[in-house]
Amino acid sequence: MQPPEPQPTGQPTAPELTDRLAWTREGAYLVAPGVYRIPLPLPFDGLKAVNVYAIEASDGLVMIDSGWVLDVTKEQLERSLARIGAALGDIRRFLITHIHRDHYTQAIALRKTFGTKIALGADEKHSLDALLGQDVRAMAAQAQRLIAAGAQPLISQMTEAGFQHPPADNGYAEPDEWIANGQSFDLGTRTLEAIATPGHTRGHVVFADRAAGVLFAGDHILPQITPSIGFEAAPPPLPLHDFLESLLLVRQMPDLTLLPAHGPVAPSVHARIDELLDHHDDRLRAIAAVLTDGQRTAYEVALAIPWTSQGRKLGELDLINQILAVGETGYHLDLLVARGIASAQLADEIRLYQLAGPTSGEQARTEPTNAGPVSTGPVSLPR
Ligand SMILES: [Zn+2]
């Protein structure tokens, strides 16, 4: 239904890698009538780019997400907009999927020059308040989680890398508008519906254009990687539970074309959600299996299970990905506890997990759990 994306030209040197990263190439790619995908660079080795989307509105452009506030991203956005005959000053409004730096901060900077309006999901206020506190609270919640995970080696590395001392001007500011769940945005040319999808962050929203058959999915549904969970200044108690619920919520909508914030456009939101549900099902099983050997911290579990599609060991990941991995393992363990499969106890600030049953947790499998409608089985999810 949508026009295919232009294929990159030139002779690829490493075909597989090039194909996987083809989506990061600079440009403005038509992905639906009046909708352009614009990749912008990121200062990471792993995650190379973020997609922002320019949508033709009756009075200019509306952008989904904005990129990281860096000179190179601003210049690339400028060049990419020029390809479609537009300029930064034509952007009327930024609709931001979530608070992470690569999505939100460039909008803040551009607002200073152009007065562009910015809207952000209402439940991001928790983390924004912490980030605007101008002290160490921004990373304190994540540091506390690492302590509870028993990940002292990572905390030492974080301190050395200056993670706990963010600059006072960290690029964050209040949006002009907080987006409510179900809110619709009339662009003159089309209507976008905001749907709250907590999990990746607490106030994450996706934007559906049902008439055009597309979903601006932010980081909620990514085609090539699984989104990190609850990596934010003020995480909720069970972000993985929230994330799985949000996947099921979008799975119940009509299937749409996936317009992700990282990765290429994909034909089916539903197909990718099914894969993500399977992935977390597998992870919960693998993590529960580690506990059959006895009491473990989240860090110990993270050291015991494979990471990435290449099956890497935790120590082979870079620091930020180790932190994300340990955090996510903790959230998986907390979900197992909420489902009655595991239990946890605190010892010297460290959370120790074990299976809830005498040996195998069999007994717990028949007990009701308090984690809501996702918990229809031990570690399996509705397909
Ligand atoms: Zn992102």
C-alpha cells in the first residue's frame, strides 16, 4: 500500500552489515503519502541512528520525535528537510514519543530559535521532574537498582565514567503540552491518535494514523532489536508488566505498517509484537531456569544468560548496555515475583531472588497472581 523506500545506491562492501544499517543512511524517505522518514545520527557505537518523521500538515510540518541535540543532527535534519523543500522554521509542532535524549532534546533546542510547540506523554512528568532537579537524582534511581541487583562492578565503572554527575544544563525542559491517552491531533491533512504505551518509558506514547494505515511506534516496537525497559529517571514498580500490557493493547488494534524510531519500516506491527512477546516469554523461562540452581541476584542472573542475537556474555557488552541488561533482568525477576513464580528478599540492600516453590516452583504455577491480565500462565504469554 505504501510506496517502497528508495534503495541505497553504490556498491556495498559488507552486504549483510550494510543491509542491516541501510536504514541509517541520510535522506528523507517517503513512507506514506505526506510522511517522510528522516534518519538522524546518534553518538553510539551500537545504535547508529534515530528516525524522526516529518508529516505534511495544513500549516507546515508536524514532526514525530526530534533527534539528539547535537550540531551534526541539526545540520542533517536541515539538509534532509531541504530535500522535501522545507526548513526547520516550517516545523509547527513536535509530537514526542518519549523522554529519551535521542527523541526529545533537539526539539527543546529548536524551540528556543523557532518557538516550535512540543507535546510529550503525560506520564513522562515523573522522570522529567527528576531530570530537572539539577542534582544526582536523575541517575539515582538507576544507581539504586544496580545496588539492589548486586552489580557493584558496574556501579564503580559508572562512577568512573561520570554517569552520576550529569551537567546542570542537561538539555531538558518542560514541554508545551502533556499528551493524554487517546488524545487526537488534527493536522488538517490527517488525524493522529495518541495511545499511551508505558514500558520502554513510563510516559511512552505511539501515534496511529489509521486512515493511512501507519503506526509511529517510537521505541515501543522496534523491528531489529528489543527495546530496553524502564531505563528512566523515575521508573514505575513493574515496567516489564506495563510493556507487555502495552504490546497486547496495540496487538488488539487493526494491523498497521510499523514506522519505528530505530530500524527500517516493517510491514506488520502485529507480526513484530508476536516476536517480542515470544522473546520475553523465552527470557522469563531462561531466567526462571537460572533460579533452579538457587538464590541469585539480578546481576548473577544477567551474567548467566546470553545477550543479543549473537548470544554474547554480559561482560562483552559496553557499559551502557550492561547497565540496561542488568536493569532488564531485574525487571524480569520482579515480574516473576509478581506472578508468584519467584520470591525476593532484601539482604544488605541487595535483592535476592529464588523460585517460589519448594524446588521447581510447580506449586506457584497454579496460584493466582496480582500482576494483571498478562498473568494467565506461569511464564507464558497469550499469543
Ligand atoms: Zn530511542
